Amino acid sequence: MRPAELVPAPAVPARETFSVGSAISRSLSIWSKNIVFFVAVSFAAYVPMFVLAPVTPTSLSAWGLWFLGIVISSILGYIVQGLVTYTVLEQLRGRNPSAAESLARGWSKAGPLFVAAFVTGILLFGAALALVIPAIILAVRWSLLAPVVIAEGAANPRARSAELTAGHRWSIFGLMVLFLVGSALLGGIFGVIFGRRGGVLATLMGQIIPSALALSVTAVVYTVIYYQLRSEKEGVDIEQLTSVFR
């Protein structure tokens, strides 16, 4: 298999309903067959964080750079979700797009996606400063922001994401917690293996790589959820949904 070649998933039924089990199962099938592509794209989102805070912060200025890195990487996380949206939807359709084609499709919407991600990041940060719970609620409501921007180009992607997630937010919240715990456990395991002395290697293996792995999986899962919710609520099949790309 050529390095740039992606492995397609089996075609999905014409009509689906959302369920956590099927979303995770199908997502892991797609992710595992294209792990190099998804992880590489996701790792890029954490490069700013690694560059700005390569070691554990020990001063006020270092903590400031660490926080800035988190903000930038969080925004880039939405960009990553957008970059993989085309890949996941096309593979659900049974196609096998190349990595170059997938990246090109994602970058064609990079402008609107960045604006949406930047504004969303500011709003979530403001909500987190007020109280943590409102930020969590908004994060769940807006979890499908990237697929909405890529596949629909909605004028208000946050409102559209909230519309799609309505009725299933506890399930989506549960998935968020699952991914957060999984990332923390993986980071803990890597931390034990590579040490927690605060060096560059410890930061890379204990924080950056586990976060990139978690992001690569969540990006695929949210796209599958987006398809399932549109199919369930609007009767849209995968051919209709991906027709915007043709």
C-alpha cells in the first residue's frame, strides 16, 4: 500500500440512528486502518504547545507560554477535526481518498473553520472563567462544529451543532469524559515509562503524544456522530451528505 493511500471503511446503510456503540465501533474501524494519517494530522495541532512549553513550567512567564500553547492547540484541534471530516465521510461512503485529497478538501475551508474555532475558543474560555459547568455544556452543544463547517458551511455553525446534538448531549458528554480519562491514563502510563522529571521527552511522551492520539480518535468519532445524527433527524443518507464535495 502506498504511504499516501487511505484504507476505506465498509459502506454504511442508507439510514442510521445515533448510538454510542455503533459510533465508536465504526470510528475505531476507520481510525485503525488509517492511524498514521490521523495521528500525524492531530500531532500537528500540538506542535505550538510543545514549542512554547517543552518542559514543565517553573515561572510565571513559562506558565503564560504554557497557557498560550494550550489555547492555540485547542483552536487547532477544531482545524484537525475539519481536516479529517472529508476523509471520514468519504470512507463511510466506501471511497478511498488519498491523504493529499483529504488535506486539500479540509484546507479549502480552513478560513471559515479557523474563524469559527477562534470565536468558539474565546466563548468557551469566557465560560470557563465564569464557571466550569457552563463551559462543559457549551462544549457538548458545539462538539460538531468542525463537521458542520466542512460539510454545510452553515452561517452559524454553533447553533447548527446545538440543533443536531439536542436530545443526545448526555451520550456525547459521556464520550468526552471517556476520551479525557483515556488520554489521562495513557499519559500516566507514558509518564511512568519515560519518567516525570519535566524534561522534553517527558512532555512529549506524557502529554503531547497522548493528547494527539485522543484528538485523532475524537475527530473521527465526532464526524461519524455528525453523519448519524443527520441521518436520524433529517433522513440524509451518506450519498446526499457527501454530494456537497462533488
